Amino acid sequence: MSAVIFLTLFLFTRSAFGAPEEAVSIVKRSRAVAMSPSFSSLVTLNQNDGTKIYKSKIFVKNTANSSRIAIFCQEPVDLKGSAFLTLASGDQVARKWFYLPVVGSPRESSATQHGMKILGTDIRFFDFAPPPLSSFRYSFLPDQDGRSEVWRIKAVPVAKQVTKDFGITSVSLEIAKDTFLTMRSIVTLEDGRRRTMEIKKVLLSGGWSIPTVVEYRLKDGDTVASQTRVELSELDTKTPLDDDLFDPKRLNRAP
């Protein structure tokens, strides 16, 4: 999951606030931190202050150069059995699959579905598997409101195709200088609306920082159109995860 919550991209351009090499080092370190240890957890999605509650089981298996994330929906009843899978390797566009019982079999998402919502919430496929690092140009932003404890970095797509495939026109990141976690991000979508992600709670486990409470807000102008609160519980970082959990052909067999 941490791989959907933290967009870490690539810096090509110079700015008055730092050299490209410095920013590359920062975002690469942030990406490495986001690659938390393999774990399983119960995840609760609270949409619009309890209007809708979704509960799923999430499995994350990471290595130095790859990330696999499988999500199996448990509640509500009408979505039970639905599943989502992302497989990311290196600086490549991640492959994504979804399974809906009404569809009949697992299906791989097309390039135009990278920005689609998951379960109708404010979470999108690109949150679990962001665009390749080389898809964006980066520039440093000045400190805001005296917040010198974070690096503020802005990214814009290098090509219109990136916007078309992911629905993103720009991304602003706030990366903590002490932990290198991306504590806050603002994604400007193709339709002009802004989707904010903010980490509210972090759990330290085995030397890793794992976000356990994250809030997403979708704003249309100054109006909050919707919001989703994500909470992880029953976190397990010790039990080995079977590779079958990440087999696209087995998405219709919830564990």
C-alpha cells in the first residue's frame, strides 16, 4: 500500500533552490523508504465520514527493485471477493489487475485505467504503483509557512501521454528531512481538481516507518468534494507471504 500512498518521481530541471542531483538523491531515498518490509494487514477505508466503510485484506511483498501489492475486499457484502493487484519492477510502468465477481475473471487494466478510482474511493491505481520516475520533471519549491523540516518538490509530466494515461497534470510533494517519508502530496488531476494525501500516523517496526493512518481529500476549487481515511490494523511483518497471493490468475480466490 505504501507504494500507492507516496509518489516519488524524477528531477530533470535546475532551480534556484537546489541542484538536480540533490533532488534525485532525495526522491530516490524517499522511494526506498516507501518500499517498507513485506507485511499483511487489515485495511479500513472510511469514505466521507462513515457514509461508506470498506474493509479489505492487503498483502505487500517488496524487494530492492520490485513491489507486489494484493488487496482482497471483505466488506461491504456486495463487493466481497473483489480484488486488485499491482506488480512493479524497476523504473517501468507497473502492471495492474482487478477482479470483480460480476466480471467473471481477473482482468489486466489498460493504460487509460492507471488513474481509475479503487472501490469508488479517493484512492487510485497510481497510488499503489506511481508512474515511472523518468515520467516527470522536478523542481524545488521554497519553504512554506516556515516548514523547514520538509523538502517541497513539484513534478510535471515530461509528455502529454503521461497525463493521458494517469490523469495527472502535476504533483507537489513534502518529504520529511528526518525520515524521508512523503508526508503530504497534492496531485492536480486532468480535470483541474486536486487530490491531497496526508500521513496522520506512523508505526515504527523493525527500523521501518509504516504509515498506518492516511487521509485523502479531493477538492474542487475550495470545496471538499470527497474524503477517504485509510487505517491499517492487525499489521503482521513476520509471517512469510506466499507468492500465490500475487498471481493474477488467482485473484478470484481470496485467502
